Amino acid sequence: HAGFNRAVWDLSEDGPARWTGTFEQNRGPESGAEALPGSYTVRLNADGMALTQPLTIEPDPRDPAPEGELERRHTFLVELNGDLSRVDTMLNAIDKRTKHAAGAQRAALLAFKRRLTLDPRNIEDLGTVQLRERLLDLLGRVGSTSFQAPTAAQETEAADLHAQTVSLAAAYA
């Protein structure tokens, strides 16, 4: 809009694809991993013009983590968000195909969907967690405000979830 405008960046990368076929609180994170300290370029496109400005993100002086730990955490979160994005993309496609499917095809799509997610109808639904819920749980644990690198157990869990994601994506294809 013409006039004074303000833009804000929360210093996080783009989030994973979100599952649109569920209630808002279950759609997944809107943002991704935190941007690493370093040099960036901010670009404003308006009225056919592009303006650029350099931007530097400095390391948090209160964080004693060495640089390698920040990169390890960042890579971990990017890969985990990538797996969640892959699962949610499959769920969006399944939801779209299910609307027009009937009989055995519809049953097969719903059975595959149950392998990906619990598919709660509301926040209070409890049930057996599936791949998507496990990915969200691990993202919440590592992507919280602790800013710590993942533990060995979390890395093992992420590798297992990644293998499951790849396997299910191959089966879906």
C-alpha cells in the first residue's frame, strides 16, 4: 500500500508445507529453523523496483554453544521440517483424491492416511500416534526455545522417522 509500511522478520526460515485438511492448531508450524548467524540480503520489490540492503545476524552473546553446534541444530531442524513437509504434502494430496474416490480406492487412500497420521478431529482426540505426530513431537522438543543441539537419542529418532518418511513416500508414489 502507498505510504509507510513495516516488515518484520522473526529470524526463522520458511516453514514446512502445512496440512490443510485438519483444524488450525494441528496444521503444523508456520516457520522453520532459525536462520544461522551470517550475512543476508533483504530485498524489497515494489512498483517494479527492487531495493536491496545487507543484513547481518550476529550470534547471540548469551549462547555459549560453539558455531558447529548451531549448524548441527539448524541442519537437524531443516531435515525434520523437510520430512514433515513431505508427509503433509502427501496428506493434502490424499485429502484431495479422497473427495473424488469411491469404494476400494477410497478405502486404500484412508488406510494409507492412517499410516501417516492419527488424523484427530479436535484437540482432545487421543489415539495411537503415527509418523506425523512423532515428527511434530521431535520438532517441538528440539525446536523449542532451548536452542540446544539434538541429543544422540534425538538424532537416532530423526533417522528412524526419516527412513519411515522415505519408505511411505515410495509406497505412496
